[in-house]
Amino acid sequence: MRPTAELMRAAPFFGSLPDDALIDLASESYVLELPQSTVFMEQGDKPSHLCYLITGLAHYSSTISDRSAVVVELQPGCVFSIDATVVNYPLLGNYCAASESTVVMLPSGIIRSLLHTHLEFSLQVLETLALASRNAKRLVNSLAVRRGTERVAAWLLAKSGSRTHDPVYVKVKKAHLAQMCAMGPETLSRSLFELKSYGVSATSDGIIVSDVSRLLQIAPPHLAFDDLADAEIDPEAGTTAPLENLSMALGSKQ
């Protein structure tokens, strides 16, 4: 199935392309309907396509020898494999459907041609890669500076989408949570035990946070670690004033 130009236009990533270029790109692209656990791009391969996730979830994972770990969870609206597509280098990880998913596959060669012929599109890709670089630095900062318990608390805060005193249930397997927080099962168990005093308890398939705001005591959001829309932070007041026209990426979420 071919994607429509209207479907492509819904992604701000492609918003700068004129109608004729977008129609031509859509005509050479196709839509994949993926069952859960389908690997649709493999580590070490040169990317034949840029990917645009329409529905479902995808995981970006890294594999070495007999070990594999999920590095990033990609949400609908993400455009990904941008870095490898631009330079035509091998992929550094695998892309797998974490649920039933719909992905638009856009030919890499056409994307690279558009970079040479459409300045506004080139600037959009440049901004996306710059923001992805900032998010990668945040991840490195978090791994280098935050303790494991702080990383778990920060992940739960991000997933809860809340800063209230209300309880929140986050559905997640412990193995997946450990991977997303870059720790082993034993370290995760110790971190969850420590977080009990902050109102966190584990079930067989998720985490209950009795009071989300209490997690802010152990993992207050910080520009060096967290996606605050690259906010300007007033260190005295502890408030943020988001800047405009920014997006999140490891893959572009727009």
C-alpha cells in the first residue's frame, strides 16, 4: 500500500517539502503493517529506507554477541534512521515493532536527493539531528551522573505524564524497565526497594506510584538529563519557560 501525500504532510518533518516533491516521495514509498516483534531494519545493514511510525510502538535495540538491550522506545509520529540515511552508513542497532505497528518506508536515495534540492527540508533534517544529538548527550549525562534509583524515578516520572499527588499505574515488565534504565535485574530490585519509601510498589506486570509528586524529591527534572523542551531554567525559582519550535528525537518525535 502506498501512503498518501496527506498522510505524509501530517508529519512536521516533511512539512517544508512542496506538494510536487511530497507527492513524488509518497509514490515511491510504501506502508508496512507489522505484527508485534517483527524486526524490520537490522543492525549492520545500510538503511534502504527512512521510517515514519504511524501507529503502534517500535524499539531501537543494540546487540553484541548473545546480549541485546532496548535503548529507545519510539512513539507514533517518530521519524527514524535519519543519521544512517543521511550518510548512508550501517545502522547501529535494530528496529523492531514492539506492538502491532504501521510504518511508512521512504526510499533513502530519494531522501538524500531531496537534501540537495530543497534547502528548507535540509534545514529541518539538520535541526532534527541536532536535537537528537542533544538527547543522546542527556542520556550519557544521566548514565554518568545519576544513580540507578534516580534513573528509575526519572523514567517513571516521564511515563506518568503527571506532576500531581494522584496515584499512577505504569504498565511495564521489570526486564524492560531494567533495560530502559541501563541496569541489571539485581540493581533494579535494589532501586525499587529504595523507592518504596517514596510510594513506589511493583506488581507482576507494572509499577504503582502512589504519589507522583514524591518522585520529584529524588529525581527533580534537570535540563542536563531530561527533555524539558530545552527550557530556560531559573535556578532560583526552579521554574521553566519552554522555547518554541523544538521537538524531541532519537528519531524525530514531532
